[in-house]
Amino acid sequence: MTLTLDRPDLVRSHHFIAGQWRSSAGGESYPVCDPATGEAFATVPDSGAVDAQAATTAAHGAFDGWRRQSARSF
């Protein structure tokens, strides 16, 4: 059985940090493989400390506004 994606536009190969899709700071990525066939169907960034710091800083900056939202606002 071959994996076929109906919506390949939904597969992302970048980080989503601070509202933007970004490549890893090192520019490296690695494949995501179907374990049944070994076939690569996507890639993901090879994250490092710079990426983690960027995500942490963005999350910290967004937290104050986010915590003031009620569940009903979503």
C-alpha cells in the first residue's frame, strides 16, 4: 500500500514560530518515512538550540495576551 496524500499543501517542512513558517537555523532537514515501505513522504527541520530559543522567546512573548483569552473566544 502506498501513502497518497489528498492535500499535499497541508504538509509543511518548516517550523511555525511567531506566526511564520521558518527553516531551521542550520538549514538542515531530515526525511519522514512510511515505516511500512521506507518511502520518504515529507521532510522536517533538524532543529537546534537557536530554533528552540526562537520558539521559546516567541511563546513567552505571546503568553500574556493568550492567558487573558477565555475558551469561548476560540
